[in-house]
Amino acid sequence: MRTTITLDDDIARRLKAMARETGLPFKVVVNDHLRRGLDQREAEPVAPFVVVTRPMGLRTGLSLDSASALFDALDGPQAR
């Protein structure tokens, strides 16, 4: 299949250098590296994201009913 892609300059330089070093055509080097990257990604199991929760407690006397009252209690009254 023929397609057009835009490579970042640093990636293009590295791929061209590999093609020169190996004597392989540029498209073979690109396809080989894409294939390796895709194969590696398929082979790596992805661990599920887990959130560890902990009770944080609440200072006695603080109420969560009013955000501004809570901020005032924690930081002191601010000029508004």
C-alpha cells in the first residue's frame, strides 16, 4: 500500500542513517521499525489502572456544606 506520512526531522534522520548503515531501502527500514513497535505493543500486557484510596479524615468543626466557609476556616478570611 502506498501512503504519505509526515515524519519528525529527528526520526527521518535516524531512519535514513539506519538505511545507509544496513544497505536496506528506506521503506524496508520504516516498515521493519513500525512492525517491531506494533508487535511489542501487542505483546506487553497492560496493567489496569488502580486508585488506592485512604481515609483522610476531616478536622472537627469543619463543614463541607459551604466552600467559602471551609476556605475561611482553613486559610483565614480573604479580602474579596
